[in-house]
Amino acid sequence: MLSYLAKRLTLSLIVVALVLLLLFGMLYMIPGNPAILALGTRATPEAIAEYSARMRLDEPVVMQFLIFVGNAFHGDLGTDVFSGRPVTEVIGERVGFSMALIFSGMGWAILLGIPLGCLAAVRPNSWIDRVTGVFSVGTIAIPSFLVSIWAILIFAIQLGWLPAIGAGEPGDIGDQLSHLILPAFAIGLGWVGYLARMVRASMLEVLSEPYIRSARAFGLPPRKVTGYALQVAILPTITVIGMGFGGLISAAVFAEIIFARPGVGKMIFDAVSDRNFPILQGGVLLATGFYILVVLLSDLLIAWFDPRVRQSL
Amino acid sequence: MKRTMTTRRTFLASSAAISATGFVLGSANMLRAQEGKVLNLRLDGDNQILDPGYMVGGTEIEAQKQCLPFLAEYVRDGDAFTWQPTSYVTRLEYVDDTHIEFELTPSLMWSNGYGTLKASDVAYSYDRMKESEWSGYFDALDRVEVTGELTGTLVLSSPFAPFIMVTLCHGPGAIVCEQAVKDAGGRFTTEFPAVCGPYTYSATPGQRAVFDPNPEWTGPAPGFERVVLQVITEVQAAELAFEAGEVDCTELGPDALARYTQNPPENTAVTTAGELQYMWMGMNTEHPKLQDIRVRQAIQHAVDVDSIIAGAYANTSSKSNGIICPGLIGHRSEASYSYDPERARALLTEAGVDSLQVTLRTQNWQERLLAAQIIQANLAAVGIEVEILPMESGPFWEMGMEEAGDTWQELELWLMRFATVPDPYEATQWFISEQVGVWNWERWTDEEFDRLYQEGQAETDPDARAEIYTRMQQIMDDTGAYVWINHEPEVYAHRTDISIDAAPSGELNYRNFAQV
């Protein structure tokens, strides 16, 4: 297990390095002078020169990469070119909001999607299976930004039940939770259908296995049999959920923009528009690290659930 | 001692419980706009640098207007814009073409124990601006002479009529506290080292900026005790927030403006701040396909601007007849050419052109692309085939610059929009001879235009200035290199029980908002 962990961590470091290298290369392929974009079209030559020096744009790309990696190892991700604040501080202010949104969005999708999939599988071709099927396909097909807009129109504007924008009053947990409901609903809805479809398909396959037939033949209660089947059927879903958590950091961008919430996804989006390279690099580094971490955790979780995988590590 | 064992079952149960807490409904007492004397507004992004010398602009100027002194402010005079002294001065006047005397209002206090506002603060602020990233606004200023604790004279190096409108009323005209800025190391970013205005300022990055009452302020009281600005980057999201009652005032995009004009939400008024943007279709006079002025004139006559304004802008912007925007000295009511496809065909025939193919470059924005498609159809009707090339901001804004590569040589047609300040001189500066290859992408030169540009700055008589700028626009028409499109307005939706104050360029002045 320890050697497996060490291998995965080494691999993760290589992935992070490759992502950063790719990012640095892509930054140089983005057309347009970043200084003009950042300072405006009427910036003076002196301001452009000063900005370029501040962003180290006048140094070779390899040198910029090495400086960034070297500093990152010491926890220094550079400074925001506009405000001069440390990038770690800027990210730190936003990462909590992103995590709250991602975990609540995926959380409610798991809570609803997995039971729905199980129900559909244990009663195949029943009305509940058909309704789940239609619901799943429908929610998967609707883009989250559309769900966001409709959620605001219905629940905030028409009904006035929930707040439309922002993250809530700082320090007021109740207010912050009420501001989380609509964005979490918007980014989680598609996942409800997706998880339900996955679990249903997986469960149907497992429920037709000989050992499940044997369990039934021995007279085990149906609920217990379903529980045993779910333990096996859930394994591919865990992998997908792990990758889904990683992907949600970028999927949340729409929700963060439409609901005007602070977050890492929107921060990265703004940094691309503003050509704010230090923030962009720091944000991508965080997103990559988060993705690697959740995929690693999901792999470990599968090993914990499945003795066959555990023994093969 | 009882030991707790973690099993798969308890793990799943715990995970479910933790996730469920994310869905606990919060307090039902949601914040709503207009509670008490709180004004809720939109901020289109974090204020990054509040220092007037190094700011980006936009809402940073709005923050400065609440917390820092200014000598002059914009005021609307009918359909035109002019200036008036602020409450920070008891006197501000030209004593001759190059001397502006001022006297500060006594006993206005800086916060954080920095004493009263003094004439030396004005001198320090403007001397500092001459060395800053916004130094261009102070090119005309030679020096500030301090003649007393509260009095001084702004000495211009040569007559410059728009100095008060362009510099003193605008963001760069903000006055900072000399000692506080020195104590802060000479520059500041996200906090004011000292304020002298009705509000103090604080911000939570990515979320909000808050203007709280300044207990040391002895000047005119603002209409609202507190102003809270939510960071909402997208204008469409801000419109939704307005309709949900979470902000009291927001900028409107063209689509929403058309909708609000026809069917406004309840308790909603719409106010136009100004129309200080001018959009045109430019033509490269040096390009082989467009070197013949008859071809350019044919294109001028072939484009139906009215249909662009109706189709792409839902009739929410006014038709342009030149670079001088509505409300400014020299604004024209008509251009010297008109939509006339027959005349366009005749000019093309006269020029011996029977199959012309040109490329029209535009930024990849919805309205611009629609405008480009209408132009494409208009030109097709007279036998000119247009290929539309949508572009991202980065490459678009440098395609005509010689120092940025060779794209300027390939430029044929493009859709361009500039913003300006409430004085005509600013819009004309981009088209003088020395701007060829910088911002004059049409690449023409004219000695009379260059001379009039200088004369327009020095002339103080409004009628004479109007004549100068009208003539300059006529010269531009005569190059055949321009099809004037529109002046997009800065428009705000707000509650009917609130009166708003917006500068012609769109910046809001919260201290002058009031409940009516």
C-alpha cells in the first residue's frame, strides 16, 4: 500500500510539472500583448514596459517556468500584477467558496442520484424506472448555465424564496447557506441524472450475477441483497464521482459568474481575460492538485471497498 | 473504554450526513435591497488599485469620488455637459487662459488623524500625477502654486480649454493626503491611507465593497447612510439581480434596454448617463483594394446604418455622424454622405470595379457580429463580397499597430469603437498624422486637421470650438475612410424612488444618490 502511495504521489508530481509546462507554453500562444490587454488600449509605453517587467514577460519562457516552480516549492506563487497581493492570499480567499459549492453540488447529487439508480434497478421497467430514465436523460441534457438562469428566474425573481446573487453576509452562516442552495442545485442537477443512470446500469449487471441469485435462493431479505449488490455496483461510480469533483472546479465557473459568487473557477476565468499570469498559474496549479487529490482518494476508496483491488496493490 | 470502529456502513452514513449539512436551509431572513438607508449596487469587478496615479479606472474612480476630494465635478446642462465646483472648494475659476485659482472649503478633515485638507495636498497630488501612469492628463499643467493654507493656483503651460472637464472632474483629478500617502510608502492599492468624504471604504475581494459613514465628515450629507456593492462581473447577471430586488441600480446591456423600454419591470426607471462612445467602420486608405477614394465612397453610400441600429442594437443607440458624441461641443446632426445604394453602384462603375472582395474584421461580440452581417448584406447588394473575420480582443486591439507586426498592411475594413471624455479634443487626438500606425489605422494625414487639433485645445470660445470640430469631422468624411455607425449609451435601470447621479462616461457618484 505504501509503495502504491509513493508511486501515485511521484506520478502526481510529474503530472503537475507537465501541466505547468503546458500552461506556460499556451500562455505564449495566446495572441495579443498581455500588457495592452491588462492596462487598456491607451497605456503609455512606460506603463507597458513597467508591467512587462513586473510580470517577467521580458524573460525567456524557460526561465519564467523555472522561477515559478522554484518559488512554488517554497509556497510562493508570486503576486497579483494588479493589486500586488500574494497569489496564495488571493486564492485562499476564494477556495473555501469553491469547495463549498463543489461539495454541496456533488453531495446532493450523490444523495439523490444513487438511491434513484438503485430503485430503478430493483424495479426494472416499472413506472419509477421509466420516470427515473426520463428525468436522468433530461437533467444530463440541460447545461448547468441554463439551469442557473432558470433557477434564478423561478426561485429568486418569481417566487422570491431564495437570494439570486452573492455568497452571503460574511460571518453569517445561515445567510451563506441560503446563498449556496441555488448554485449547488444548478451544478448538481446534471450529476443526479448521470449518477442515477450509472448506478442503475451497474446494479442491473450485478443483480444478475450468480452469487446474487444464490443469496436470494438462501432467502436473504431483498434489502440485504440490494445492499450487497450496491457494494459492488458502486465501484465504477466512485471513480466517476472522483473525476467529477475535479471537473466541477471548472464546471462551477458558469454558476460562479451567473450567481456572482467568488470562486477559484471564476478567478481563473478572469485571470485569462485580464492576462493576469501569476493568478492564472496559481489557480491552475490548485485545480490540478485538487483533481489529482480527489482521483487518488477515489482510488483508495475503491481499494477499501474492494478486497480484490486492495490485495493487488 | 469504548472504541469506535469505522466500518464501510458507518463511513457511508457519515458521508451522507456531512453532505446533508450542506443543504440545511439558511435563515429565511434574506437580505433585500432598500432596507433602511442602505443603497445596494453592482460592482463589475474587484477594485484593484485605488491610487489615482496607478488605477485601472472604472469603479476605482467611483470609489475615489466617494472618499477623496475633487475640485470640480460634471453637471448636465440640458443636453450638454459642463462642470461646477465641488463642495470641497469655495472658489474655482479661470483668471486667464493659463491660470485657475482655487480656494478650499475650511475644516474638512482627513481620516486617521491626518488633519485638515490643505492646498499643499492639491499641489502634492497633481505633481505626483505628472509622474504617474496617468500623466497624460496633466501634460498641460505646468505647476501648482500654493498661495495660502487653503488657496492656490493651477498654472497651465499653454491655454488648454478642456483642462477642468477632462482632468479635474475625472478620476485623475482626485486629491490625496500628502502625509498619509508618504506614510504608506508613496503608493497604495486596495485601501485608502486617508479619506476625506462622506464614506469610508472596505472591501472583501471577490464579494463586495462597502462604503460606511465617515464620522469625521463635515461636508454635505449623502442620500444613503451606507452603500453596499456586490461584485457581479456579468451585466446580464446584474440585470437578474436587479429584477430579484437585490441591487437598486444596474447598468443595462442593449438587449435588456430594449426590453425595459418596451416593458419595464415594476418600480423601475431608466436613466441615460451619456453616449460617450463612438463606433465606426474604418477603411485602410493605403490598401490596394481601397486606395481609390471612389471605392471608399461607394462603401460609405452602401451601408444602411439605420438598419444596423435597428437590427443589432434594437434601436437603443443613436446614429453617429462623426467622432464627437452627443452633448459635446462640435456634435453634428448629420454626416456629409447618406445611404444611397444607387450612388454606390455608380461610383464602383466609375472606378472600374466589378468584383471586389474585402475582409471585415470585428471583435467577436454579439452586437458587432450582427452589425457586421448587416454590412455584409448591404455591400453584397452593390456587388461587394465581404468576408467577416471575428476576433478576440487581444489580436483585435493591436492589428493596426505597426509595432505589433505586419497585420496593419492586410487591414481592409474593420468595426471599431472608442470611448471618450466629455470634451471633443480627446476624440480627435487619435487621428492626427503622428497617430498613423498607432491608432489612426485608416492611415491618412491632413495638415489642416493637425493644425485644427492644436487650435481646438487652445480655443476657449465654445462657438469657435464647435466650428473647429465640425470642420475636423468634415475632413474625416472627405477621406472616405469612415462609415459612422452609432453612439452606444451608458444606461442604468434603478428603482423609481431613487434618483441617481452618473458621470457622462458612466461612473456612478453614490454620494449624490437620493431617495425621492
